[in-house]
Amino acid sequence: MSTFPLIHGAGDGGWYWYLVGAELVRRGHDVVAPDLPADDESLTLHDYADAVAEQIGDRSGLVVVGQSFGAFTAPLVADRLGADALILVAGMVPRPGEPPGDWWENTGYAEAAQGDDDPYVSFYHDVPRALADEAMSRERAHPSETSQREPWPLADWPEVSTRFVLCTEDRFFPPAFLREVVAERLRIVPEEISAGHCVALSRPRELAQLLAY
């Protein structure tokens, strides 16, 4: 049995993972899916990692998962707690010393973006409409401005087995763009799943199977 700390992305909460969490529990695993702190512009990435670590407690056999912006917090948790594995899902792969707010320009995101402001098109195009509506009703003011301005704190990528799940139908982070980012920053080949950016809502069973194999 593994323990899966599931770290949500920007604007989300732990609810985002509820379908995947149920699938992982059904497979015999433990799941921790905290709401990272919101509505506080002074908080740092260390504060977010603290919140996850507190929820994990003394659990072991950690497979830390970070979705989208959660990729800035997940490696901090994996490094601090000596995780067995780290998995980024449609993740914003950080670089040591890089403020998260600079990630967009540094990766050339603007040139790759498809540029649709409708969240039902860019994020939820393959999510059932009622579920997409529920997700949008739960949006939270996370992350903070401080967390985006301060340099990513690790000097090197943590010495932990790292995987990346790329969503081939992602309209927010186009697949070709993310493949380049992953190749350059992690030097690994991503695993791919046919889904949009919010894969935990559109393909929860398939994602859980990838995470737990």
C-alpha cells in the first residue's frame, strides 16, 4: 500500500481529487488531498508544503502527486519527507531559483498558448458539464502573490523517482509545449493520457491506474 498526497493546482482545492482518490482507495491505497491555504497573499511555497506535510503526518510509502501549479509544491514535500516517488500531472515543472511567476515567460508559454479565455473550452472541455460547474463554483484564491514572486527554493531537483503525466488533449498547456518543457527540465519522457487539463475530473479511473501502477 502507498500513501498518495494529492496536491491541487491554482484556484482549486482538495475536492478536485475526490474521484481519483476514491479510485486509489478502492485499490487499497491511502489518500491525502488537502486544501492548500487560500485568501492570504503573504503565504509562500514553504507554507503550502507545510500544510501538506501536516496532513500527511506520520504516514509512509509516499507517492507525492502535483497537478499544474501544484508542481511547485510537490517536489518540496517529496524532498522534505523522503517520498518514494513524485508524479507531476500537467505540471508546471519548476527550475531552481525561478519564481513561479516567471515560469510563463521562461518557458515560452505565450508563443505556445491557444488563447481561449472560456474555461469551459480551455480547462473543462472534456469534463461533464455539471461536474465542470461544480468545480468552478469551488474556485479559491490560491496561490498567493508572494508564492509566485519568490524564487523556487530547492537548489536541485530532489533525488526521488520522478514521473510526468501529460494530457494529450490539454488546451491550456498544449502537449507539444509541455513535452519540450519536460525534456529540457526533467530529461524524462512523459507518460501520456488522452484527456484535457482537468484530467482528474474527466478521466479519474484512467489517471488513478497510471498513478498506482
